[in-house]
Amino acid sequence: MTLDLNSIQGIPKDILPDKVDSIQIIKGGMNNQNILLNGSYLLKAYIQRDEKNDPVQLRYLREKTAFVKLTNLKFMPNFLNSYEKENELYIARMWAEGRILSLTDLDNYTDTLVTTLSSLHRQHYTCEADYNYFDVITRYLQEYRHRFRNQKWNLPDVMAVSSFYDQNKDKLVELEKSRLLTRIHGDLVFSNIICSHQKCIFIDWEYTTYGDPLIDLAYLITQNSIAKKSERKLIRLYAHHNFLEIDPRRLSIYKNLMNLMSALWYSLQVMRFSNNKLTHSELNLSGTQFEELAKQGFSQLKIH
């Protein structure tokens, strides 16, 4: 969507380029709005929401810290500026040239993707806004339980979902005595991976944290519906590139947990916005579509 110059009047001048010739709204998420200025200057405005568990300030801090700590690495977009004052939070970076990774292109970019991911997983900085993925799933489960208590939904029973989570978490704890912790991206959907000329750039660092790198692998595989053959190639190359053996049991459990987190997230969109006919997601999905995706996710995990 192309806009006129009046549309940026409320944005602080300190975060804008010296001259603005063109403005275009780029599809963003529930937490932000992306504005492309002059065809190459991408301005990300963080949206304030009533999100007590993960305030927008923490998402902003995680992304800003990633740009500062990782700025010279090839997989990062070029950082330009940041702005924070009271409830106004902005990050400016250069537009990442290329196209979004897809299943069609995956085989051609698997080597590059593995090299890029391995480079990220060699980073070990920490940030005060880091979080634990278990905490995210626990929060989703608590809200799911609360909303289920107040209204009946055509979704799996709370006890069945809780039992699945507890079983997988307990199994994982038993296997984690020697786990490796690194910097992870935390949200590696294909729309956050831009590829061109045998290079991959990771964008949208709001959910980066310090954690088990298998989380990134499991998330990448499950949230992009990567086929088994491509998954095996990805895992084999990653293990070879990093001189390690990947425990298939741990990876399988993480995949279960990532799928559970996704199913819970879709469920909560249905529950939160059940009385609102408007679309409430960067995915542009209706409540009915959210519910169908939630059911598919639970069914895949054999939670009924």
C-alpha cells in the first residue's frame, strides 16, 4: 500500500531519513507495523498491546540488542537506527533484498541455510529480555485453561493438552543433562528468511533468546511443514557442519512442543477474538480458519 507523506507526520523525525520521497506499508505482524521509505529504508514501529506476559518493550529490546551484538554478521540486515521514548519504539534497517524462502527453493538453499544457522548458533551473548520457551508454552496453556473454564470450545480438553505437554517436557528434562545453549532466532518461519545469491538473511528478531539450538531446528521444520526427506538432509548437514550428533529423541520432543505451541496459539486467537469479526493476525485468517488450524495441530499430535 503506497501512502502520501502526511501518513508519517506522527513519527519522530530522529528515526526518519533526511528526505522522504516514497512511503509504502509492508505487511507486518500483530506486534508491529513496517513502513518502507524511499524503497530501501525499512522502519519498524512497535505496537503497544495489552500483553502483560511479553510486553512490547521486551520484544523491542531483544531485536535492538540482536542488531547491536550481531551487526557485522552476514545473516543480519544492515542496521540504521533505533528510537525509544516512553511508548514510542522504532527500529530502522535497510530493506533485505531477495525473496522469501519457500519449500520450492529449500533444496537449493539448504546448504546456505545450514551455514547461516550454524553461524548464528556460534553466538553466545545474553540479553536481559531473554526468555525460556517452556515459559511461553506454559503461559499459553494457562490462558487456554482459563478460557476453557469460562466457555466451552470445540477444541481438545485442557487435561489432554496439559498431559501431553507434561509428558514431553519431562522426557526432555531427562535428556538435557549435556545440552548446548546458544543464541537462537526463535521465529524461523520462511517469511523471516530472505534468500538471494546463495545468501540467507534472518529478519524479525523479536523472539530471539538464549537457548537450545534444537529449538530453532524444530521450529524451522514444524512451522514450515518441511518434508521428511528435506528434514533429514537439513539435520545431516547441520550435524556435519557443527561436528556434533543430534539426539533424534530430543529433536522429536522439541518438534512436539513447537507443534503444541503453534496449536495453542491458533486456539487462543479463536478464544481471544471470538466476538470480533475482524481479522486479527498477520496471517489474514478468520476465526474459523484459526480454529481449523488449531484442530489440525492437535490432531497431528494425537490430542483429542
